[in-house]
Amino acid sequence: MREVFSRREQSQKRANPIRMARMSDKTDHPPYPEQFAALGVRPSILRALAELSFTVPSEIQKLLIPRALAGVDILGQARTGTGKTAAFTIPILQRANREGATQAIIMVPTRELAVQVDTEIQRLSKHTPIRSVAVYGGQKIAAQLKQIRLNPQIVVGTPGRVMDLLDRGIINFRNLRFVVLDEVDRMLDIGFRDDIRNILSRVRQIARKIEASGAVVNASTHDSELGAQPSGLSTQNSALSTQGSPAELDTVQTMFVSATIADEIERLARTYMREPVDKLIAPGADDKPTVAEVEQHYFSVQPWDKYRLLRMLLMKEQPPLAIIFCRTKHGAEKLARRLHADHIECREIHGNLAQNKRDRVMKGFRGGKFNVLVATDLASRGIDVAGISHIINFDLPDDPEAYVHRVGRTARMGAAGKAYSFVSKDQGELLTKVEELINMLIHPATLDGFTPSPTPSDWIESMPQGAGANVAPAPAAGPEAALVEPARRLTIGSKIPLSRRHKRRR
């Protein structure tokens, strides 16, 4: 009889392999992570967490998930790489409804971060009917329209593209219930502020309509498809999911998160939020915004010696994956060319690259096709690649908070990492500001075999800060020459006074 039953199973599997795979998928799964269950997370999401081997919530997740499930507005601060994305994504997935497009809008400062957040949502929503789409500039809007027509509940995007979709009437906020600003300090910076103000003003109008109507929005019941809850979880989930008054649950909820939130940014953020706002700070985030697992050092080096030091450092450390940060796009391009000339496999990523090329670069970096990425601050908030071992600040950033986000690309979720910064003699004050922000001393480092070289004869003392990698009157000779750019040749047009030049016809 057992053999007959076995043959019947095999016959059914051959006839309908997809159905058999789904049947086994419902029964064979890792045990649910109990610590996430204790926060009120429902089984469909617990199942995805288990498959991703997430067993212990981070500090920010412990703080944020229960309060977000209660429906309150949240201002969250935690170190980079500690799971902020999952912290605000899990409550949205749990409270979103099966029906209704654009229930959540998550705005991020870079295209790369939009893709990263969308990928995380798809991983966590695997066993739910909730779907998401990433929208951002640099990609044809027609490609994104195909996904938007499927009425995804969550839209992740950059402010410019979100505004474009709103103005075209492709998306609307009629069903909106959640608004997230990831990297809120950058989102409320001058460059994004007008778009954010415009978008959030529309959100506020929707919120007033919801409060005026007093409509009740019920939580989704999509877990019914997956059977009954495991024993011991039902009481916890129901107790936590009913926290908060009906008024809290029936309006647009805002969650603003970042690794660094200055007082000015906090005051500005609160103007877009509904009081009382829960300010949740993960332990140590306001004291030392960089994680302890990062070894942080600086090299005192003259601008003309920076490239030689970088090459020697890469040869000595042999990093599995490293990101080298430059201040400017042109600096990143020139540095990548110089490394290639010295047979160091690398790619550059910056705002001048077309989006399809940026996507290819990131895919190659994640896939290990090359191990050195030369980047501007575009990548300091948009790269979450497992195994980044080294961060090298070839140019120290002008903004100390950018340093925090750069260094946060390594030592993510408990891993170890190293961060080296190249500091010239006139950047001591800037290094001090970084140390004050991270509340720790960055210790000096030396590299065996490296000796400073004298000032080149063609070096210009009045060169701008960090220009040693970018600008010089003429290329220096020799294999150890600094990265330089030839002086720009004058053209006939450049000799004509501005008042006499004709404007190019559009």
C-alpha cells in the first residue's frame, strides 16, 4: 500500500508540479522567530523572516515595530546597517489592506536606495498579497507604468519621480495610510525640500479628509490564506495589533528615520507630523552614530601623495569588497581611470552615469565581478551590499554627517569592517568636527613602506581642498605621480566676451 501511495504522489507531482511545490511549501518552513512574534508580527511575515534567517530583532526594530503597529507617528534614529528598513517595512506590510493602490509612499534620496528598499520589501512580503514598486528618474516612465498598473500597495521612490507621477495623475493619495521618509536628514535638505513640502502638503489634505470622515480602516486579513496562527502567537499578535485609539489607526501615519538627525532637522520634521510624535533612539545612536565594529583610522597625507598611498593601501589590505569615496564626480572618474591603468579592477558610480549603467555597476559589485567601487556621496546612502570590508575616504567629506553614512556601508548587521580617511594638513578642523559628531577619537595610522614625497615643482599652493586628485596644471611624470588633469585649452568661443555670445537655440 505504501508503494502504491508513493507512486500516486509521484504521478501527481509529474501532472502538477507547481501544486505539489505549493503544498510542500506550506508545511516545510523554518520555525517562526519568537522574538519577532513577541513584537506583534503576524505569521506571514514571520515566515519570510525565518526564511531570511532573521531571528533576533535589532534595537531599532524592538523600539519601532510595536509603536508603528500602534499607528503613532515616529521619528526614529539608529546607526547605519542596523535594520531600519525592516523596522518600518514590517508594520506597513502588516497593516496594509489587500485592496487599494498606493497605501504607502516611501521616499528616499537616491535611486540606488529606492531599489534597495523595494528589494527588502519584496523579500519580507513574499508570503503576503502586499506588493511594491520602485519609481525613480533615469528610467523610462513607461517601464514603471507597467508595474503601477498592477495597483501595488507600496510605492518606493525619489521625490522628483513621485511628484511627476502625481502631476500626471498616474498615482494618487486617495488610499494613502503611511508615509515614510528614509534618510530624513537628507530628504529635508535644501535640494529636496520643495518637492517634499509639496508632496507632504497633499498628504496633509488627505489626512484631514480621513479625520473628517471618521472612516474606519480595517486591518488586512491576508494571513487567512496561510492557515491558523501557530500556538502561542495569536494572543500576542491580537494584543499588540489593537494598541492605540481608533483615531490613531484611521489617519495617515508618518515615520521619519535616519542615522543622524540634527536639532534643526527634527524641528522641521515635526512640522509635517501629527503630535504626539514618538522619538525613538536606538541605544548609542545619538552618542556614537557609527557602529563599534568599524575600525576607524586616518592617514595624514599631502594631496599629491594620496594616490600613491591609496595604491599601496589596496595592495597591502587586499580588501574583498571596498568603496573609495571622492568628493566630486570628476574626481571619481579620474581616480577610477588611474586605478585601471595600474591594473586594479574597479568601476565608478556617480550622478553623471546613465541609470542603466549605474544598475550594471551595482549588479557587478554585488556579484563580485570587481571588488573596488569608486563613488561619490551618491553611494553613501544607497548601497547595502553584504561583505563590504573597507571604506576609504580618498576625499574627506565637507559635511561630517556624510562621513557617518559613508562609514555605515561597512560592518552592517554585526559584521566587522575598516574605515580609512585621507586627511591633509589643512583638514584638521574638519576631522575634529567628524570626531565631535561620532563622539570618539579617530586614531592616526601609518603604512609600512610609505614615505611622504616633497612638494612637486608644478604644485600650486592655492589649489582648492581635495584638488590633489582632480586638478593640476599638467600631468606629473612617473608611475607614482598624483592624479592630475591637464589645464583646459582655450577655445575661440571662450575668448569672446559673454555679452557678445549668442544663446544656443533650443
